[in-house]
Amino acid sequence: MRRLIADYIDSVEQLEILLLLHQYPERSWTAESVARELRVSPMSAGDRLKDMARAAILSKVKGSEVEYRYAPESPQMGEAVSGLAAAYAERRVTVINLIFSKPVDKIRTFADAFRLRKDDDDDNG
């Protein structure tokens, strides 16, 4: 669980998006549907969904440009997410503290604020 947070979870918002999709693995989600459910910005939700799809925790729904589904690339990743969900339910403050105690690469964060990204879909067409 600590490794999952260290490698993939950068904010409580991202964690809550992941846990929402984990809770409903059969459902497809758009940034707008996640934003409505969690009361967050659709743009931020979309960025988080894309990041987790790149990390192979979520997958894009076939035939869709904007829908995602919980689909970890390995059983180990699935077990780690399930463990994280249980830990967050039981020890929310501890999990949040783990997220906030991660070392922050300030240069990367600053650079990311100005980076122009091509959508993944642009690479395919």
C-alpha cells in the first residue's frame, strides 16, 4: 500500500477518484461523472483519470475517447488498491498523512504547470 501511494498517488483527490472507480468496477466513468460524484473540477478529474490510465490502474473503455473503468494491469496492483481502500476506510488520517508526507519534486511540479500535453488520442490519429 505504501508503495502504491509512493508511486501513483499524489493527492487525496486522486485517491478518492481511484477508490470510487475501484468501488464500481463494472461502471464506466467520464471526467464529468466523476466530478459530479466527488464534487471536484471536471478538468482536474479528467487529468487524474488520464494519469491513472497511463499508470495502468484504469483503462479506457473500448470505443470511447473519454470513458474509463477500474482495470489494474496486474493482480498485485489490484490487491494493493484493495488494501489501500480498506486502509483508507479504517485509518483515513494515516493514509492522508502518507500522501502529504511524500517528497515533492518542486522542479517537476513547476515544469508540469507549464507543460503542454498532447492527448493520448492524438497519438493514434
